[in-house]
Amino acid sequence: MRHIVFLGLLLALAGCDSDYSTWRDLPFTTGSNPHFPAGDSENLRRAMGEPAAVQPLTPEPGDVWPGPIKPPPTLQDLESQSGQPEQPLPPVGSSTPPPSTPPSFPPLPSAAPSATLPSQSGVTGVPNATTPPPGGQVYQTNRGPAVSTGGTSSYQTITTPGEGQSIVVPNGNGTSTIIHPNGTVETVPTPK
């Protein structure tokens, strides 16, 4: 009976030796590491300290640059494009008042009754997105109250006290930017 048990242990040990050999090839002791990655890449050769053949970088043939940068347009170029030269403003702190004639704005669209869109529930009265906001809104400016006189949904014109017409551009966050005829800019709350 002992001979059969001994023979079984020898066969079992022989099977372990052929399949699982890490017990006899411990890393850092016998010179071979079964867990070391296999391969022949350039990075692996460099990690092992072996020389790696590297192709030198060479310049790309031909002209790879897009060319010279175009010079920025001059004021004369810009004026020739718009067709009307800008009027100079007096220097800040000057005692000369700005010109009393307001700048020319594009003509305002005629005041048509506000178009409405029918909703699916049958309720009407929702303003169309293309209709301008109603005129007569009062904006509280640093120069006093100003009344809107017309415009579109993108801008409005207002009459400011003592200055003439100004342009109002809604910012979309509850405020509007007012551009006055003398070039000053002001941000005010948008009237509801």
C-alpha cells in the first residue's frame, strides 16, 4: 500500500513541475522572471538597458507655413467700406459740447399691430417672436428716464433727456446696454 501512495505522490509532483514552475524560478534570484513581459518593442529594449535603433528626425520637405499674415485694415480701408466717414468726438474733459445732431440710424419699422400665434390649447395672445417689443417702455438711466420709441426684438431706440436718440440692446439676463449718441455706454435694468 505504501508503494501505491508513493507512486501517486511522484506522479502528482511531476504534474506540478511541468505546469507550475514559479516555485523554482523565483524573481530576482535565479535570473529568469516568469512574470516579465514578453516582446521586442523599442520601449522594452530601452527598459532592459539594451540599445535601441532610432531613426533621426528629419524636416518635412516643402514649405509648411501658411504664408505671411495679412496686415490689419487701416481706418481709411474701414471708412471706404462703410461709405461714410466717422465724425470725430471731442476729447474727454473738453469744454466743447458734442454735436447736437443725432447720428443717422436705419429707419424704424412701422408700428403694426402685434401678431399672435395660436397655441394648441386654443388660447391666443402669445406674441410672435418676430414682433418688436412695444414702444413706450421707460428705461431708468443715469441721465434720467428715457422712453423707447421703437425698434426690433434685437434692439430698440430710446429718446434720452437732452441728448436725442440712443440705442438699447437687450443682454438677455435682465439688463440692457444703452449706447448714447456721444459714444458712452451704460447698462441698466430692462423694464418688464
